[in-house]
Amino acid sequence: MATNTTTKKTTADAAEESTEPVTAEARLERTRRAPAIVGPPLGEGQEPVNVTLSHHLRIDGTDYTPGAEITVSPDYARRLRGQGFTART
């Protein structure tokens, strides 16, 4: 039987490694960035599409409620429309 020779980091060790405090400015910078693409990645030459959801949807472990606006690839937007997940606008 093989044994694991690596040591497990404790919470104190993890706290020592992250010495940079999270500031309000850092949080604002994260929210100002362009929205992340949800679902499958964009193909070459494709532009992202914003869609408004009409139903609850869980994508990659994140829950999106009805009315949420997400940015997706055009192919994924077409699939969501075909399955009835996007709101009529």
C-alpha cells in the first residue's frame, strides 16, 4: 500500500500564504471587468451574446434565476432559445 508523503496544509498555513488583503477597490475592479462567458467557450470569430433567462438554470455549478442576464456564445444562446430558457423580448 502506498503512503502519501505530502503534508496537509492547515488553515493557519493557508492564511500565511495569502498576505494580500482584499480591499473594496479590488472588489470593484472584479465587477467592472467584462462579464465572463457562461457555458461553452466562444468559437473563433464569434462575438458573445447577452440573453435574459426565463427559467431557473444551473450552469457549471452556478445558479441563475429567472430574469438574470448572462453572456454566452451564439451557439449556446441558440440552444437555450430552442429549449425555452430565454425570455421573449
